[in-house]
Amino acid sequence: MYLARVVGTVVSTRKEPTTEGLRFMLIRQCGPNGEPDGATLVAADAVGSGVGEVVLYASGSAARQTTLTDGRPVDAVIMGIVDEVELGGDAKYCKGDAE
Amino acid sequence: MYLARVVGTVVSTRKEPTTEGLRFMLIRQCGPNGEPDGATLVAADAVGSGVGEVVLYASGSAARQTTLTDGRPVDAVIMGIVDEVELGGDAKYCKGDAE
Amino acid sequence: MYLARVVGTVVSTRKEPTTEGLRFMLIRQCGPNGEPDGATLVAADAVGSGVGEVVLYASGSAARQTTLTDGRPVDAVIMGIVDEVELGGDAKYCKGDAE
Amino acid sequence: MYLARVVGTVVSTRKEPTTEGLRFMLIRQCGPNGEPDGATLVAADAVGSGVGEVVLYASGSAARQTTLTDGRPVDAVIMGIVDEVELGGDAKYCKGDAE
Amino acid sequence: MYLARVVGTVVSTRKEPTTEGLRFMLIRQCGPNGEPDGATLVAADAVGSGVGEVVLYASGSAARQTTLTDGRPVDAVIMGIVDEVELGGDAKYCKGDAE
């Protein structure tokens, strides 16, 4: 999994019928502090995330191992909202502080 | 999933028999504005996309989770045509404007 | 899928028994004109390709979705020989011309 | 698999229910000496690893081939704690020495 | 698949029980001549390879398509020992010569 920050949303009306009802979030990979760092991609949301939150996302076939995404053509899913990242004994990111 | 713009097509007549009837689109990864940004690859089309459109594509085993691509040797599928990308509260891309 | 040109072959006699009979081609990713561009890798051949041809290959679990490669430890398969690549309304590559 | 050093932990309370009970470790890819080298990512822990240890992790669908992670949306798992790395006839890393 | 040279070994005693008995080889991607070129990673050995040999390895779910690795958390497997690489009509690597 990678850390990422939710930075936006993507709307698609003409799409694979099985993706109906999924929310597609624009996310950007981030480092332990939540600072932008890496690729921008689109992930299905399985946990009710919102713009600005730091999340964990899983890629590949793992992205279909949720009730929402099972059997659907999605290759990335947000599967956790991050509360805290600890690195080298320090809390680098805390959800309450960072927003 | 990644955002990409459809930039062309690929024709192959000698190919795996199970890929018969699939349309192979040449796509280029793009950023939230639809501007070129990243790799150029080939994806099967599951939604009737056309050259110039910004689309969402899925990679890996996810690319076989559509009726068209099930059980076929394809590793990328266009599974949505993008209407709007919102980033930081602004609509960065709107289908009608951008073409 | 990616475009690639077949640039050579790889011979292995001590190998997984299930890969017996597969042809392993050395391929190099290429752009829409067939010009070298990207990684060199090894793919199983499912379509009778030859050195010099521009091909489409699929990676990951997709590489096992052919009769030849089903259930075998291969992660890349040549699944089409390219006749034409059209980009921006122009034929960038035509099989007859390019060889 | 890649070598990585465990550098921290990630806490998430709002997450996919099936990930309940998994420990998410922040890991950084490392070279044969255990020196930092490459991406920082998050892996589920299947072997009771601790911060500071050099580990082996597996990605993709392999990450679900443990009792702990089976059927869960995780794409990276720590599946071994490294005791020794030998390169070119020399022990480049030994667990006891390096900590 | 990619070409790689076996450059070392990795020892792990505390590990996923299902990986018991597998040999973990440190491999470095190489070019058609066998020269180092690319990432260093760890692969399970399915063919009895040794340090110094040039091999073919498969990644992802393909790595579980051998009797040794079936159902185990490994994402890379050495599935062939390379005898010869031919590129542009020339033998760039021959097993006997190169060692």
C-alpha cells in the first residue's frame, strides 16, 4: 500500500456498467508527513474518504478485495483513512493536526 | 486507474484469436487538465471511446473484469469516459470545454 | 499492452518443465513509429512473431490468457503483430513500409 | 521480493473491516547492506517484525498468500525477517551486527 | 520476464511457514550481454540456479505457477537458466563464454 492524499474527484457518466455507484477519487502519493510525493492517480473509495484526507490505498488485484469493488474493473482502492504515521519514533503525521 | 487521452489506434490482424473484435486504442497518460503527462500505451476499449477523449483506464487483472475482456490476454482497459476532473475545488477538466 | 519490436531470442535448456516448447523473444518497447523507446524484456510468443516485427505484448496475469501460456510461469506474452499505428490522424507505422 | 527496512508504523481506525487486526508497517526499500535505497511504502506484517529490522516483502497478489492476509485488500506483505544477505561471497548484512 | 544475473543469497529463519524450503536468490537485472542493468531484487529459485549465472525470472502471479511456489507468498521466481541471448543476429551472451 502507499500513503496518498485525496486531492479531488473524477466524474464519468459513460462507463462500465459494473462501476455504477463507485466514487472515483483523485489521489496523490505522499510521504510520511503527508507532503506530496509521487504519482497522481484515481482510486475507488471503499471507506468514505474526503478531499484533504491522507489515506492508504491498495493496487492491483487487492483493489477488488472489498465488498464494493469485488468483480469490478478497478485497480486501486482507498482502504483506510490514516490517523497517524510514526517514523523513527516520532509522529510525522496526525490526522487532527494536519488539516 | 489513471487518466489518459485517447491519441490513436492500433491495428493487428495476426493476433490471439480471443482478442478478435476488440478495439485497441493508443492512449497517453495525462494530468488533471488533460495535458499529456506520462507513458503511451495500448488499451482495449470497453466503453466506445474516441480519439481526443479523456478516459479512465484500469491495468492488470482489473482489465479483464468487463464482459468484453473477460478471459482475454489484455492488461489495460478503458472503463470510463471522463466528464469532469475536480482538483482543489476547481474543475480542471470539463469534457465539453476541452475539445 | 505496450508496443515493442522483437529484437532477438533467448535460449534456455534448464528451465521450469511447464515452459517446454515456448519461444522466448527478446523485445524492446517502442513508440508509435516503431522507434526504440523503453525497457528490453523477454516475452513468450503466442502468435509466431519474428525478429524485426512490431508487436503488442500483454503483461502480468494477462500473459497466461492464451492456450500456449495457460498455467505457466510467464509474465509477458506477444499477443498481436502490429499492422498499423495511427496517431493524430496519421499512419505513423505501417508493417510493409517499416521493414 | 525486495529487501526493505521497517522504519515506522501507520495507524488507521476507519478502514475496510476485513483489514481489522492487521499491523501496517512503514517500510523503505534497501540495498544488500541494509542502506536506504528506493521507495517508502506500507506493508501488512505476517511475521512479527519490528522497527529497525531488515525484511523481505512480497507485492501484488502474492501478498494475499498468507493466513493473515488471505482475501484482504493488501498488496504488500512482510513475509520474512532477514538474517543475512550474501553478495559476491561476502556477508553484506548480518542481523546481529547491523542493529 | 527479465534477464538477471544471480549475485547472492538471502537467509531468513523467521518467515512465513509456507516459504520453508525455498531458496531466495539475490538477483540483478542485466542486459543482453549479461552486464548489470537495473534493479536488484530477491527471487525464489525453481531451477537450481547458482551465483554468477544469467537467468530468466518471472514476476507477479506468474511466480506462483511452479510446483515449488504454488500458493506461496512469492512475487518473483527464477524459471530458466539462460544458455544464449541472440540480439540483431549476434550471440551477445553464451553461458560457457561468460563465466
